Amino acid sequence: HILRVQNYVLVLAKALSKRPEFETLLTPAYIETLYRSAPLYDMGSVGVPDRILLKPGRLTADEISIMRTHTTLGHAAIERAEKTLGRAAPLLSMVKDVVLCHQEKWDGSGYPRALAGTDIPLSARIIALADVYDALITSKVYKSGVPHDKAVQIIFSERGAHFDPDLVDAFIEIQDSFAEIAKRYADTDADMQHKIEYMANAIAEIATL
């Protein structure tokens, strides 16, 4: 999953950098920092119990509230790391943005801050699209992923709602690259077995509550 998202982010950022409205910000240095930041975007999830992260059914309102804390938990951890360093580092600055804002939506309906439009950092907007694409096409223990074409349709349907319209347009142009990355870094049988074991542990945790 991490390798797929990291490479989706790379090809999408490079495609965007060729557009006049993005070429000033999306420099090679920015893209490299974004590529290095991508594996950490969901780091706050370690603070959410597996019984919630891996729950096969619908989450309760309380479970949704807990799950949504992964953005602020991760952001707080990076801020502590910066204090330990005694300085701000460019990589950590971008990591903070993607960790905190990757669940924001273009129309302002996301979380944790209900940011909208270009108030959402570009890095987080790029991560968001890559993350959702991978969530759509990837099979879970309790559900099958959708085909690439269906994932593309779903993302296009969220143009201007969940996603930055310019990012969706760029994604449509390079969608074949996303499909190739998904195939290259597809989950193995061993990966699925690992997921099954995690799911079993999560179910056992629920049963003891």
C-alpha cells in the first residue's frame, strides 16, 4: 500500500508540474520532499485500535470519532519530533501537512478542520486522491476492490467535491500509470494472509469488550 501510494503521488505530482498553474510550486525539490513524505501520511493510525481500523462492518458514531483522531494524533507526534530536534525541517513540515490534511475535501466537508479549496495544502490534496484510488482498487479481507475503470469513474464523480478539479483532470490523463503501479506493487497471497491474521485479532479484541 505504501509503495503504491508513494508512486501514485510521484506520477501525479510530475504530471501537475507541467501545468502552468502548478509549475512554480511543484519544483523537483518539492516533488522529492513529497515523495519522501508520502509513506508517513497515515502514521496517526497507529494510535487507533485495530478493532476500529479493521472492523468489517459499519462504524458507530463513537468509533468514527476515534478513527478521525488519526489526523491530529499524527500531527501532534510530528510537532513533538520538531521540538526534540529544536528546529523545523522541510520534510517534517510537509509531513505535518499531509498527516493533518489528507482527509480534507475540496468542498470543505472533510476533517479535521473542514478546510476547502486551496486552503488545503497541495501536498495533502495529491495524497488524498492517491489514497482514495488505492482504497478503491485494493481488496480487503471483507470486500473486493473495484476494477481500475470503476475507480476512475468514482474519482471523476468527486471532481470539485472531494477532489481538486485540476488534480482529477491530471489523474484522468495519466490513469494508465496508476494502473501500472497498482499491478507492479499488488498485494501478494502472503500480504492477504497477514491481513486475515490482523482481522482475526481485531475480531477477538471486539469479542472481549
